[in-house]
Amino acid sequence: MNLVKILKDNKQSIIENTVSWIQLTYPSRTMEFDKCTRDIGYIYDAWLYDLENNSTTQTQSVTNKFWKRGTSQLKTTHVELLAYDYINTLINDIHPSNEIDNLVSITKHNILNPPVFATGAFDYSTANRINTYNWTDQIPDQVLIDDIIQGIHDFVPSKQRIVRYNIRVIPAYKMPNLRQKIYQGTKAEPSSPDSRYNPQVLAPYVIAIAPKVTLAVPHNKDYLMYEAGVEIGLAAMFISLAAPAVGLDVGFCACIQNEEDMIKDIGISPKLYLGIGYKSDDVKYLCPVYNKIVDIPGSDYNQKPSIEEYVKYV
Ligand SMILES: Cc1cc2nc3c(=O)[nH]c(=O)nc-3n(C[C@H](O)[C@H](O)[C@H](O)COP(=O)(O)O)c2cc1C
């Protein structure tokens, strides 16, 4: 009989058998047996997909999720590795197969090793989109920036295709006075004399975005600003994923104290800046306001609420 059919027919019993084995052999490993069953099921389905399509990509993609931004999501790896050996044995007892051996071996490899994504893959962009605060001196090729901007025009949706924002592309690396003014406007706590600033905007390129709200119907201002805000978010998300796809890094900064004053320099009153360049691993930078070396802001300082707190399935 065909291997895929056998694996489909035996899916539930193989997974249940494996979870019971974990429960019996390593009783303190987990109490979340539903989650464990679900996760083994995802991987099992990936193997089925790859067997049917003569590929390994689905197994690669699903097992890459053992990792998030270079950090393993598993508390320990020992039991996981044994559990996948166990499943492999169960399958081989029914129907020996080199293909399954290979997919299990990819799974075990990816339990132990962080994923290596193909540059440009969506997974690569999402894993590499981190808020960037420090930059090397390397100037991105302008064609890379032009492509990202063209991509906004070509691919980012806009209700009725109105495009409710204006964008300015600022090659800040060759405009020191403008760069200084942008930076000075990003004081995090304006009333505090020694407040930090936002070095995201010291990137070689800064993209400034402002809502475009024509007040033909003034009483609708809140709704128009809401629409513009949604669309700015879409454009910003596009930039932040398109940039890593070509090896660039992005830093968001919405902390802008001098937005009205910026009109005379760039023609818009920006609500959001995105610095673009190449990330430096230095955790300190030269602050051009205090004129001294200071720490970059910590991006892990704020933590998201748990997913269950804000996502509910209805
Ligand atoms: C719209 C937007 C505006 C942001 N503005 C600032 C800012 O002004 N200053 C800052 O330090 N970080 C800012 N951030 C960065 C977030 O705080 C950051 O995304 C968060 O610390 C999590 O880090 P991560 O993006 O690397 O996951 C902004 C992020 C977004 C999406």
C-alpha cells in the first residue's frame, strides 16, 4: 500500500501513542498534552505534504518554527529528539521508508540548529525585521531604496486607491543639518533634560511618512485620520519586510516632537520615520545632541501581552 495512505490512516494512533509515550517515560516533561499533540500533528502533516510532493520544504518551514529570532522555543531538546526517533520507529514498524527517515532527520536537525533562511524568503524577512537602533557607516545602494519605494506604489493596498499619506525619502547621510534636526526632534521625554533620543533616525536613509488628509469634510477629520493611519501602517509594514529581503535593516520612530516645524524642510509634517541602513551590533552610539557615547535604547524593554489576552477565536 502507498506510504502516504498508510500514514494518513495511522496518523491519530501514531500521534496518540507518541504523546502517551512521552507522558509515561518523561512525566515531568510537559503538562500541555493538547499542545504537544497539536504540534506533532503540524509536523506530521508537513511530512505528509513533502512525501506527496517529493519535497522537503514544508518540513523545513514548519520545523523552523522551533526557533524565533535565533532563540529556541523549546525548554529542552532531549525528549523532543527521542520522541521523533520514537515516531520514526512506529512508522518503520508499519512501513520502512528512507523518505520518512530523511524528513525525521531534518526535523531533528532543526530542533538543534537555528534555521538558515534563503534571503528574500518571507520567513527570512519576518525573522530579521527587528527594530534597529544602531547603524554601520555603509550606505545602501540607492536602487535598493528605490525598489522598496516602488514596491509601496505597486503592491501596498489603499482603499479606493486614494493613498492617504505622503512619503519623503531622505538621504540623511549626505544632509548632516537635516539629520541633526530630525534627530533633535525625537526626544523621548521632552520635559526631561537628560532624556534619550531615537537613534533609529541616524540611519543613512530616513523615510518620513505623513497622513494626507484633505479636510473637504471637516467634521470627518477623526475618521480620515483613522483611514490614513491604517494606510501608513500598511506602507510601514511593507517597508519593514521588504528591507530585510534585500539585506537592509529598519528602525521605526514615531516619537516626533517637531513635526510641524519639519514642514519647511521636507514639505510634510511626519508622523512616522523609518530609518533604513545596515545594523551595527554596537550597543552604544555617539549621540549628536549630548555629543557623547550613550547606550542604544533596549528594544526588549517592552513586552507584548500574551497572545490569548488580545486574540480570541469567536
Ligand atoms: C509604529 C511604530 C512606532 C515606533 N516608534 C518607536 C519610537 O519612537 N521609539 C522607539 O524606541 N521604538 C519605537 N518603535 C519600536 C517598538 O518599540 C519596537 O518594535 C518594540 O520595541 C519591539 O521590538 P521589535 O520591533 O524588535 O520586535 C516603534 C514601533 C512601531 C511599530
